[in-house]
Amino acid sequence: MGPVTGVLALQGAFAAHAAALARCGTDARDVRTPRDLAAVDALVLPGGESTTICKLLDLSGLRGALEARIAEGMPVLGTCAGLIVLSSSVLDGRPDQFCLGALDVTVRRNGFGRQRDSFETDLAVPGSADPMRAVFIRAPRIVRCGGSVEVVASLDGEPVLVRQGSALGATFHPELSGDDRIHRLFLGFLAEV
């Protein structure tokens, strides 16, 4: 049996990520408890509401276990709110909000605007001549990248997809486009670990 990928299933678009992973030929397991987390080799943190996700990570007892697994190098993918949680710092966050520090980036919550400012656009992605459709919904903006962060994709010169080691973060929702290239890129990290 190959590596097992989990999707944080506390809040947000976790079902859409599970469907994208299934299209990639990988069964995804819902992760709601530390025991669930211990049974997976990689984890997707979906979009949703970042402050709510942080509260639920604490309530479920997952925060400490997730911090430990990330420190061990477990591959993680964070999209939209998931990126905020994986960042090293957040602007316009709540005082009780925390960051896991998997990506040395500073993000601004709702940096591309509120719900009414949501949009779709085409992005150039590495390794493909065809652009991918990217869905931005109350998307965070990456305002600072540390020196060890690789910018994988940009929009108008701003990073929207970044990688640091085995962590990948997207300001947009790749699970909503029907284009699974970001999930395939993430699954490729499992071969590197």
C-alpha cells in the first residue's frame, strides 16, 4: 500500500479536495483527530475560515500533533485559509489566531478583497504550456516571502503559489477548478520524502 493522504475535515472545502485527490488516483482520508493524523503521510488544509480552523485545531487536540508532524517534514498543502494557517505570520488576523510556520511567508487575510471581490483568472503553471483556471474567493495575499520560499506561480507579479520544502501554499482554490495539477504537484512531494 502506498502513502496515505489526509484532508483536514474540520471546516471548509475538504470534500472538494478529497474529490480532486480521488481524480488523481489517491484515496483521501478525513482527518479530525490526532489519531486520524497519525494514520496519514501527507495533509491538505482546505480553504474555509482561518480563525475558525485555528479554533477547531485547538478544540480537536490536533494543533500540537500537526505542529510535530510538520516539524518532522510531513508534506502539507494549504489552500486559501489553509495557507494562512501554514504561514509564519498573518496581517489583519484575530489576536487568538495562530500560524503553524510551515511556510516563511506573511499573508494578509482577504488581501484580494471581500466576498464580492472574488474572481477567476488563468495562471501559468510550471511544466505546462496550458494555463490553469484559478478561483480566488476572499483570498489572502502573500505580502512577504522568506529567502527559502520558492514562488511557483504569480499573478501580476505577486506570488499566489509558494513552496518551502515539503509545504505548498496557494492563495486560491485549486480544488474548485476541476484542474488537478496542483494536487498532482503536491502528491509528487510524497516521492521526495
